[in-house]
Amino acid sequence: MKIFHKQLPFIKGFSIAVTFSLLLLLIRITRLESNFFLFLVWNLFLACIPYGITTILSFRKIHENKLLFGTGFILWLAFIPNAPYILTDLQHIRISTLKSVWFDVLLILSFAINGLIVGFTSLQTMQVLLRKHFSKKTTYFITHLVLLLSGFGIYIGRILRWNSWDLLQNPLEIMGDIFQRIRFPIEHINTWAFTLGFGGFLIITYHLIQYYQKENN
């Protein structure tokens, strides 16, 4: 109960933000009679899964058990790219009409920002948990590696069209795609440009948020 009480302020604020996004979506569906952007709800749900995982891992009996914590970390790592993934949904702006484009930008950005916020909050919690098992320097390295891997995860999801569930359903095919890009990096230069681009963006944004939080504490 102590963990949930500590998370309550964030949950309340995040719930208000999500309600705003859902209201925008409802307005669009009502005015344009189009359900196209309903997928944003599913994508935001996937973005919230890492937060749920780190909340569960925060229980002492779980994070003190190395096997349970390691398993939870791997599961969390598989889902964390879903949080920033919603940013790439901005590509759907191209279907917007001249009259609806500004509203669609606001709609998608509201979902994308919510995804980033809940993802970064989850990452901050994971950092605290990692510090119980590793040094500050190692935790710092893992955090940056996770953000870079998230950039790669976004590429796998958006360009290769794999999702987190496919890690269980089609692991060999996914690993085959990944291995090809590692083995022949020059032939897949776009993969690494995409990964470094989004990974770099996430690292910079995450540090800016942390800096702002420290300055206001």
C-alpha cells in the first residue's frame, strides 16, 4: 500500500492527462465519424505496461529476489519501447484534411507525450531499483543503453512491424532480422541512423526532465 500511496500523485495527474487525450479522440470520432485513431488507445495502453511492471518490481520481496527481478527487468525491457513509439504515429498526419490537421497534431501529440511521461517515470523507478543491485556508474550505463535500445525497438515496431508479443510468438524470426542488421551494418545503415536518432532524442529529453526535476527539488 505504501508503494501505491507514493505513486498516487503521479497516477492522478496522469489520469487527467489521459482523460484529455481521450476527450480529444471522442471529439474527432464524433465530428468526423471516423474511428481511425482508436489505435492510439491501444498504443497508450502498451506504453503503460512498463510502468505497471516497475510498480510490481518495487515491492521489496520481488526486487530483492534476483531471479524475479531479472525476469521482470527483461519483460520490462521488451515493453519499454512502446512508451516512445507513439511519437512515430505522427506519420498518420498525412491522412488528415487541411481543416483537421491541426486537431490531429494535437490529438496524436497528447497521446505521444503521455506515452513519454509514463515511460520516463517507469525508467526513473527502474533506475532506483537497479541502484539496489548495481553501482551508480553501472546503473547510469544501463539507463543510457535502455534508451538506445528503445530507439532500436521503435525501429523494429514501426519499420519491421514486429511488436512486443512477437518476442514470444516469433522469437526466431525477430532474432533473424536483428542478426542481419548486426552482421551487415552498412547494408542496413538506415536502421542504425533511425536507432541513433530516436535513441539520442530520448537520452537528451530524459536528461532535460531529470535536470528540471533536480532544479525544482
